[in-house]
Amino acid sequence: MPELPEVETVVRGLRGSLVGRRIVSVRFGKTDFIEDPVALGEQLPGSRIARVERYGKFVTMALEPLADSREPFHLFIHLGMTGQLMPRKPYEPVAPHTHAFVELDDGFELRYTDIRRFGQMKLVPQEQISSFQGNLGRDPLEISARQFIDEIRARRARIKALLLDQGVLRGMGNIYTDESLWRAHIHPARLGAHLREPQLSGLHRAIRRVLSAAIRLRGSSISDYLDAEGRPGEYQSRHRVYGRKGKPCPRCRTPILRVVVAGRSSYFCPRCQPAPRSRRHR
DNA sequence: CTTACGGCCTGGGTGC
DNA sequence: TGCACCCAGGCCGTAA
């Protein structure tokens, strides 16, 4: 469930301890979530971490190889559902399901723990960065209202599916999608092309407000999420609809419903977020 | 272009 | 106390 706010929080927590560090060695446990573990083992040691950033739901590290002869490259880490990244001292107890250890030159090691291994770890060479990024849409906090409206209105898919589609916006997940739609009074099954401009500019605003507030509270901890300092987020206490089936809508007291839209459980208020005209319930 | 569905993986909750 | 079962949802591949 790490979505944009959680990944942003992890990145902010990691930056201070990683930027400028040189990687000494790497070790892996299970490697089925790593695209090319051999390449990681060969390329990471000796390289220097120049930047730590978020790209959609990915944590990215720009790496400078020791020898100038080699091209710079990037390490992309996706936390999947249950991934955690934390710098630890080597003597500290190792949490179960820890599958990657990146030894740093300051006596710390960066550990990757992922119970379900839905995460990803891969190297992206500098020259492939733009094609990799081309598969992902715009950042929800950077896209303008105009661009957002045009993009959504051009699509016939359901708004829920569009917001979750990383090729449209990078970084939204199930929690923040439902929270944003509730704020904007939009039913998750509405078609993008059927939404009116004022509704979409309201949704654009809702997304910005929800994500910004969530970042401020360091994300939502539902089950496994912890940031790079091992602290849970606090935004889960501000959820208005997500996970609140049967509880009263904070606006109108109507009980929150849970339906499946685009294959995902979706929480909404049937009164504040009226269903689309074309029937198609589930 | 779109949707639906199964699969990956583990742990937590529920019901018998 | 055990166990079968479902669910959580990140994303991908496949079929329709």
C-alpha cells in the first residue's frame, strides 16, 4: 500500500543517510522480485549514491560508478504492497523477510524487507531512463488542472481505473483514489469522458489536497507500512471513506458502501457521490 | 482502446 | 486448538 505519500516519506527519510555514500557490497536473500540480481551484484559495489528521489511509486537512486569509463545508472525500487527500506547497523537484528542488504561506506547497511515480495528492484542504465519514464504518466502533484482535465476527458474508462493507471498519473493507489473521489463528490464508476470540466477541476484540487495532507502526516499505515525511520504514518486517522464500509459519511452521515470497480474495492458515499446514469453495478 | 481475470505472495481475520 | 477460506492490492500477462 505504499502510494505516493508513503514513497515520498520514505525518500525524504532516506536522503540524509544515503546521498554521498558509496556502496561497499550487496547481499540478497530471495531474489525473485529482483530483475537481474547478478547485474546488481556486479554494478552496485563501488558506485556512489548521487541522488535519492521518488518517481511515481518508485524510490530511485542515481548512481555514479567508480570508474569513469562506465555510464551512470539508476537503481529503481518499488515497495509493492509491503516493502520497507531502512538503514541499519549490521549488528542490529534482521527483520523476517529481509531480502536485500546494501552495505554502505559509513558502517550502515540499507535493508530491504518485503513480506510479500510484490516489490521490484532493477537497474536502469542512463540511456534507458527516458523510455522507462515514458511508460509512466504525470506526477499528480505536478500536472496542471488543464492537462488533467484534457487527459481524463479523452478517456472512456472509469475514473477509478484512470486514476489508478500509472500510465495516466504516476503515484495514485487505492487509498488516495477513493479519498480524492469522495472529496470531489465523484462516483468511482463514472466514465472519464462523461465528467464535466468543473467536476474535474474539483478532482484535480482534491487530489492535490489529499496527497499534500497525507505527505504532511507521513502517509497512511494500514498494516505494514513504516517509513525509513521505522515510524508509522498518521494519515490513516484522516481517511474519510477508505476502509470505512458501513460507517457514516463524514459529510452526510449516509453509510459508506464498498463496491468493486475496475477490479478494486472502492469505498464511497452513495449520497455524496451519485452513481452514473448508465446502470452497471456490482 | 478497453475490461475481466488469474497469478504472484504472506499474514491476518473469520467461521466452523 | 486447528484449519479452510477469503481478503488485502501493487502490477503484469493473457484473453475477450
